[in-house]
Amino acid sequence: MSNTERSKMAVNLDKVFCSNCDEKMPALRIPENIQQLMWGGWTCPKCDCKMDKFGKEIVEQINI
């Protein structure tokens, strides 16, 4: 199953690495926003990249 086919309801028990700098994410996750609280994910402590629970970068869209 590819990353685009994964459901928000899926559970990831694998180790996650930052897609930008390859930093290993901690096993104990402290959510930094409501999206991370509800659906999982991390903000990389090294490069500040926001990613989902599978390690895929989340690109924030700005609506003008």
C-alpha cells in the first residue's frame, strides 16, 4: 500500500524518520497541534519538518 492510499485511521508501529534530515523520531510523541493530536505525526526537533504518522512531510497550504 502506498503512502497516498493509507488511511488516517491506520496505525503505524514502525520507526519513523524525518523525510528531510533523516532524524529518528522519538517513540514518545508529544503533539504540537490539533492535527497531530487527532491523527498522529511529529514535528522534527532538528529541522522543524512537520510529518504524518508514516513520516511523510505535510506541506501547509496558505489560502489567499
